[in-house]
Amino acid sequence: MTPGPACFALVQRFEGCAKKQIDGNFTAYPDPGTGGDPWTIGWGTTGADIKPGVIWTQQQCDDRLAADITSFAARVSALLDGAQTSQHQFDALVSFAYNVGVGNLSSSTLLRLHKAGDFADAQQQFGRWNKAAGKVLPGLTTRRAAEAALYGS
């Protein structure tokens, strides 16, 4: 499957393209949950190339978002292994994986329930993933509710 517009909209809504400078460029910033790693830039982009002092243009942020979502979608598709999945379910799962990581999705009860076709219980699992560094974050609570709503639509 490929990510649809709802996936991109959801990721952009919750990641935001943060830390815009007066010159219009964006600078890397520490993870809000940990105050350190992983360093982030643009639309929630992390990776070995993102560290203090990195500066990107808007185009670099947008291009990396498209590449990253495509990459996450391919990995989520592989995890689904042919399980029945609607476009909205897929988009919600890709947004979730973009935020918490594919490894966390792969070992989650959410994925296990989805693959078993238990979509109602899978939808309820999104809300359990609202913590960073052991603390409930209101932004994550809101994001998980939006992902669950998309998943169930």
C-alpha cells in the first residue's frame, strides 16, 4: 500500500515544521520528550544526519518528509504481511510508526490485533502510546486520538 493524503496531513499536523528562523530556514532541535536525542528537524525528521547546528530549507524539509513517509509506508506494509487493511487504517498506522518507530509497531498489541482482524480493539490501542520518558504528553494523547479516529473511519 502507499500512503494517502490523510497520512501526510496527519503527520504534518502533529509534527509541524518547527524551529523556523527569521531567514525562513529551519534548525535542528532536541526531542521535546527527552530534551536530547533524537535531534529533530523539519516535519519530525530524525536520523544520524540530524544533530545540533543542522539547518534546512523548507524544500529540504518537504522532500525529506515525502521520502521518510514513503520509507515508513514500505516497512509498515511489510509488517502487515497482506492483512486486510483499509486506506485509512494504513494511513493511521504509518503516522503511528513515523512517531513511535517501526520497531515499536512491530512488537505492539495494536499490530497483533489489527492483523487478527480485531479492528475495534486495535483502534483502542492507539491511546496507550501517549507517553515519552514515562510521562503522559498532552500532544501525544491528542495525536493518538486523531490516529485512532482515522483508523476507525
